[in-house]
Amino acid sequence: MQQIKKQSQTLHDLLHVSVKYIKYWKLGALFLAFGLSSAAAYLTYGKPGFYSRSIVSYSDLYSPIRSESSEVVGRGRWAHLQFVLQSALNSRWLVEQTASEMGLVTQPGQYEYVREKFVSKVRASPMPGNLFQVEVYGYQPWIVREWPEAMIAAYQKYMLSQKAKHRENALNAYSGEMEGLKNKIYADRSSLAKFEEDNKIIDQYISNNAVEKVPSEMLSIKTRMDSMDDAIALLESQELSTVEKLSLIKKVKGKPVPVGSIMRNSLPENVVSTAPPTVQSMVNDTVGQPSGGNLSNGNVNGATSQIVVVPSMVEELEPWEKTERELRAARQEREQLSANYLPGHELMRSVNNRIAQLELSLEDEYRTAKSSFMLERKHLDSKFEDLQKKMPDYRRVLNDFDRYKQDYYLLSSGRIAWENAYAKLKQKVTEMDYTGSDLDSDLSFQGFTMLRDDDPVSPNKKSLLMYGLFLGLALAGGVSYSFEKFKSSTSLVSDTEQITGLHALGVLPLSQVTDDFRRLFITGQTPSTTGYDLRESFRIVRTSMPLHVSKENKCQVILVTSSRPGEGKTVASSVLARSFAEAGEKTILIDADLRRGRIESLLDVSDHKGLRSYLEKESLSIEDCKSHIPGSNLDVVVRGGYSSNAVEELGRPRFAELVNSLRTQYTRIIIDTPPVLGLADALTVTPIVDGVLFVIRAEKTTRRDIMGGIEQIAMTGVPIYGFLLNGVDLNKMENYYYYSSYYPKYYDPGYNYSEA
């Protein structure tokens, strides 16, 4: 199903829409009269309304102390005061209080009654400065005169009573709360003292101080051990001289191990074995071994031995620097002597011996320094292990102490909160005793700026007239639009295209004379009883039909049908067949409506053999059933009598074979079938046709029937060439205006087609 593209609206389209609604002018006039009548009735029976506009000033009585019954202080005081007053003056409760002050009502909660009987509206609007404009709309003159001052008196009286009541309630509530807070403070103090006693907070604090430095000491020792390990790796290198090694030890060496420290003897084997004999004997003597004992594995009889650090193991042997200087001086002296003496000279031998002794002494000093360095490194290992053992205690003590601190903080914070709350309540009670229950703002009536207590302001005649006109026009437009929107049928091509999604192949004007179509079908002459040339309508149909299908579709076998009976499909099929014949194409028209076929009535034959005879008698030839229209290329096959089994007859292979054989003899084959809704005849024929021409009756075929018929045809898969809008009444203004622009010359009665 093809979709129609939506075109932009033009001035002509707007004029056409206007013309569509002119037919509802009587209905519009009726509703317009109803609107004006409603306005007149309201003017006659409505309540008269009086009006007053006055000025009210307000002043701010500032208090240096703010209490629960005081207004906001500070920079936003004026804005807040204006907002509070505006809300109060426009409130429901003030209307009720004012009515009670004036004696209009005796009980509260009668706002709707006051609005209905006495005042329709009270509005207070802020003005520049400390002023309010108060507008009163009432039903009696004295009410609009007395209402502003009565409203001010009612406001001040009500606010005084409410403030005093609030102050009394607040003082009673605060006194009870203060007593409760005092009891909570005493209870929290007792709980805190018991908590300190039960958890021994002081002991926990001492334990925490004892272990809290363990992580920092471990980090410091670990850093020191890493730097010493790097130095040991360099000392083991063969590329460093003795002086360089001693310099490295001096650079990395820290504080010596304290004299008297007891530590495990697990020094590396090379360090102990290379230590000077004096140092080694000291070590052996310290652990109780003979001077020649082996300490390389640090075990005595399989057990780990211990050593005591003595001064000779940790003293700073800085004299190596003096030895190094003497060695450099001796080497320089040797160089100077070698310039004058031979190597075997007595002076040269003496210098060489001194150099050898100094080098030996330097080596001994390196071994001593290295032994001390390794001893210090081992001492750090021992100390690091001891600190690691303390880490579980550190975590336990720290966690316990943190929990105790948190519990103590929670207990003490509750007491502090109660004390702060007590202090605040005490301050509020003091402030309220000072401020009392006087109002912080004062209202004063300044007089009227407008008073209409003699001439009513409502109902207003001009306004009522405008409202009545608007109501009448709105009702007329709304009802007319609803009628047009929900109209079940249509007579316009554009609307029908939107409903069906098909293209319009042509439009057939309404004609009340059946003989016009019969004359056109038989003789091909233009009817004289109508001003429209029906032949031209079908010329447009036959020309437009191939434009909306694929090139492969030859449009040879054309089925003509509609949704319901009486929509003009027989007239459309017969005149369309005549139009094809006049174009020089050999055409045959088959009346496949075996139930109510009417083509035989156009030919004025009744007992002629037709399609039913051909389908029932296989011995009968189609030539015996055809009728020829004299002077044309048109042959006709009428239905040949009524058939109660139309579906079975049309579904026989004989009918399909007939159509296929006629394809070789005729250029166009037009088949007139019954409507598609309620009958299966047309759907039975669709498999043997090339396409369908759908006939729609203007102002008669409903939108539902149109869509139902198209959906039935679409289910068969046969293409629909488009629709023919039949029976358009061009005497109606909207149709004439529309079609005069749709097909201007075609629908002009005075247009001479013979000259075209």
C-alpha cells in the first residue's frame, strides 16, 4: 500500500478548510446565541459586586534579643517580615477571623460560606516602602468599607493570642526538657568515672607509650642495615684498595656497639679468621675458649655461643689515617731516593722496609675495622629481631588503646552534648522572659485610594459580552470540528488518500439519471442531462492506472470492486471498459457478479447466455456467451442468470482458463465482481488478475468499510492501482470549491472539451 506524502499547507488549503465548516453555520449561530443568552442571564440574575482599594503600612519593632516568639533579625529581617505579612493578609484564617470580628460568622471554619455570602476576593500586594495595597471585592457596600480596618484588628488580636499561647507552651516544654537534660548529665558523669576505673585507662596509656615507637625504630634499623649490606658487598670486591675499603667503612659506620653488650657469636668465618691475633684471643677469652679455638661456626659443643663486646672490639681506629699519611710520605721519599740511589742501597732498603711495615699495619687496621663493622651489623640484626617480636604486642596494645579512647570519647561527647543543649535551653527561657508576648510588627490603616460602594464593579457588561461571544464561538468551533473530525465518510480526494494510503485515479460526479450511464456505455455519447463529460473522467482513470504500479505489470486484467453494494462499481467497470475501447484497445467486460450483476440490464438482455452458462456447461463456447457493442472494440460477457454458488463457480479452473485464453485475444479485460466485505467472490478471482480498481462512494462509504475492504484485498497480494471516488456532489460548496481547483477545467461546466 503506497503512502501519500504530506504536503505543506498553502493559502488555498486554509480557504478550503474554512469552506468545509461553512455548512455548520446554523449550528454556529445557535451556539453563539446560547453564549450571548448566558451572558445576559448572568447580568440579570448575578450578584452585584463592590470594590475598595486601601493602603496599609507596617512598622518593625526591633528587639536586641531574639526569642522563640520573636521575628527574624539581621539583614533579611525586612524581607522576611514582608513575606510573613503578605502570606497572613492573603490567608484563609485571616478571612475567617475578620468575618468573626465584623460579626458575620460566629464559628470558625466557615471560609467557603464567607466567600459565597460576603466577600468574593481579598488580595494584599506589597508596594515600595513599608506599604501594602489591600483590595476587597464584596457583595455589600458596608463590607468593602469596613473590611480593611477590621482585618488589621483581627490580625493583631489573633497574633497576640497565638504568641502568648506559644510562649506559655514553650516555657512549659523547656522546663521539662531542662530537668531531663540535668539528669542525663549526672548519669553520664557517673558512667564515665566507672569506665575509667573498669578499663584502667592510665595503665593502658603507659603500655601504649612503651610500644608506640617500635615501628619507627624498626624502620630506622632496617634502613641502617640496608646501607651496611651495600657496603659489605663493596668490601668483598677485589677492585678496592685497602685505603678505599677503610674509607668506605668510616663513611657507613655508625655508632659503635656499646661496651658490655651481650650478643650471639655468628660472625662470618672470614671475618673471625682474619681478625688480628690480639682481637681473636680477646674473643676466645671472652667466651671461655682457648686462643686457638675455632669460632667460625659460632658453636661450642653444638650450642650457640655468646660474646661480650670489649673496648678493643669497638674503639675507633682512626690512626689508620695517620698510617696512610706516613705511607704516602715514605713512598714519596722512595721516589726521591730512587733518583740518586740504586735499589740495593742501604737507604733504599730502609725505605722499602718502612713502606712494607706501614702497608702491613694498614692491612691489620682494615681487618680490625672490618671486624668491628661486622660486629655492628650483627648487633643490628639482633636488635631488629627483638623489635619484630614486639610487633604483636604493639598491635594488640594499640588496638586496645584505640578502642578505649573511642569508647571514652563517645561517653564524654554525650555528656558535652547534654551540657550544650542545657545551656541553649536556659538561654531561650531567659530570652522569652525578657521579650514577653508583645508583637514585633505593627499594622496601620492609611486610607482608601479607591472606593466603589455605590456603583457595582461587577457584573461588567462589556466583559460579559466578550465572554458570551467567546463561549458561543468556542462551542460552535468545537462542535463543528468534532463533527468534521469524526465524520465516518468523505467526499474529498485528499482525505480519502490519507485514509487509504492509495492514489486517486479519478473522480466521478454525482448523477441521478441512470440512462446517462447506459447511453454512454452503449453509444459512447456524452450525456446531455449533466454538465460534465463522464468520458473525460474515465480517460483520467485509464491514463493514471499504469502510473502507480511497476513496469512489469501490464494492467491487462483489471478487477473492479468496492467495499459494500451500491457504491457504483458496475458503472465504473462498464464505463472504464468503454473508455479503453474508445482508445483503440480491444476490450472485454466480464460481469463476474453472479449474484446481482447489472450489466445485462444496461444491454437490455435478460435470457442471454453469460458467464454462469459458460462455467456450468463445458460444451458451451465463450463465443456463444459474448455480446458485441456495435461500432466499438468492446465485447461483453454478462452474468447469465443468478447463481447461488457464485464462489464455487468462480473458483473453478474453467474460469481461470477462460481468463488466460482471453489474454491472447484482448488488450484489456475488465472484471466486475461483488463487494469484498461479506462475500468471498472478489477474493476468489484475485489470483488471476493483474490489479484492482477500488470504487468508493462519496458521503456513503464509511472509513471503516474502506479500510476493511482494502485490507481484504491486500491480504491476497494483488496490487491495488488506486481508487475511484464516485458520486461526488459538486453542488455542495466545499466540494465545488475543492474540485474547482483540483481539476479546474475538467469540472468547469462551460469548458468545451471538443476545442481542447
